[in-house]
Amino acid sequence: MSGEPVLVTGAAGRLGSAVVRRLHGHGRPVLATDRAPRPPDVPEAVPWRPSELGDPATVAALIAGGDVGAVIHLAAIPGPQWHPAHTVFTANTAATFAVLAAAAEAAVRRVVVASSCSAYGFFWARHDRSPLYAPIDEEHPLLAEDPYALSKQTDEAIAAMFHRSHALAVALLRLPAVTTPEYLAQLAAEIAADPAEGARGLWSYLHVDDAAEAFVAALDAPGIGLEACNVAAVDSLSDIPTEELLRAYHPTTQIRRSIGGMDSVWDISKAARVLRWRPQHSWRDDDHG
């Protein structure tokens, strides 16, 4: 697919612009789209198409007219707290349906979708909810209790439908908070002051550059039909051992196997195996990046 552009939706966001820069830096043709204007860090050489992804005709024209070979779908309302519940759910799922429907009809080679660790139901739940077990692998039940989590769970169901109906190849990357080195240092400081601050998010994170690399890796990983992968940093945002944190804040969580030191609660072995990806950055790095 060397001559076929990769369409990146949500390209104006922190992760979207990082993905666009990485693809462009690797010499891959990119077609970027967002309802927001082009941010300064997206090269002018990258074609930019304003779009409303909730409109199926617009999305179909964008994919078919751009001769798109693959899609990285990142566009979404990134949490339940800024909009009414119905807006979060309907906007996110309508965009995903439109993108995957157009990709399926255009026989796009692969779609990589930003799902979320929120789909497991811990981050934004109305009630405090603990993992059933840890480390958390992709087989853990999805226990949505908020509209954002439900939108991501539904996105995954939409992907499964188009995989069955059109043999569309889809990789679903389940992400924790994806952010910059500067904000990671701030989060770590807040959690150091009060570990409870990280309990709902399970003290997890992912450096934006590692997230971008995961999406690029998922474009070319062999043998993907329909796969969901946890994609997270290898460590936590706390200097307290992870098992100690779980016992204190999630006492009902079964620790199925040892979690060493400050290792993450997320099992990312499937991402290593399927995507051939492993994170390279930690907030503990001397340069914080």
C-alpha cells in the first residue's frame, strides 16, 4: 500500500497529530481529517480535509475519493464529562459506524480504531468499580457504566459486525490516558500526594509517542482479522508497588499472577505478540520523555 494514503481521523488532536507526523516522517502518504483546523505541528505537505464524520456521505466520499488504503480512526469525544450523555454516545458511535461502513464498501485493507481501557468500566463509572482480576487482559468483561465506556464497547461491536459482513480487518487499541511528558509529570506528582487520585484510572498511562507508534505498528502487523489489544505503558504512575495499591484501593480484585514492583496493571503481552509493539517511554525517564 506504499502509494495509497492512510486516512487519519481526529488528526488535530494530541494523538492524531502525533500519528500524522510519524507516518509522514516514515515517508508514508497521509490524508488527515478533522472538524478542527490544521494544528501547527502537522506538516503543510500533508493534505488536510475538514469533515463531519457523522455524515456517512461525507465519509464515503473522503475514503473513496482519496483512494485510501488504510484508516486510523481516532476522532471521538474523549470522555463523558464535557457533553450530555446522549451526545457522547451518539457522536462517537455514529462516526465509527460511518468510517467503518465506508471503509468496508471501499475494500480498505485495514482500519485501526482507538478504543479505550475505559471500556472495561472502571474509569468513569457512576459507582466505584474494581477489576475482577489483575493483570487485566483482553478477556476481562467490559462493564460499561457511563456513556463514553459504552460508546467504546459499541465501537468494538460495530467493528466485529463489519469484520463478519465484509471481512474488514480491524485492530482495536484499548488505551489508557494518552498524554505528554509534561502532563505525565504533573499526574505523577498528584498521585504521589494522594494515591487515591489514580485509583479509578488504575494508575495507568501511555506516552503519546508510544501510542502513535502502536497505531503505525497496527497498520502493518501480519495476520490481523479482528483484534483488540491493550496498549499501555509498562509501569504505573506511582512509586508505590502496584500490588500494594490494588490491595488498598481495589481489595476485591484477584491478583492472578505476580505484578512486579511498579509494573502496570495492564497485560500488554497481546500487543507485543500481535502488533509487535512495546512501549519505549516512561514518566520515570530522566528527561521525562
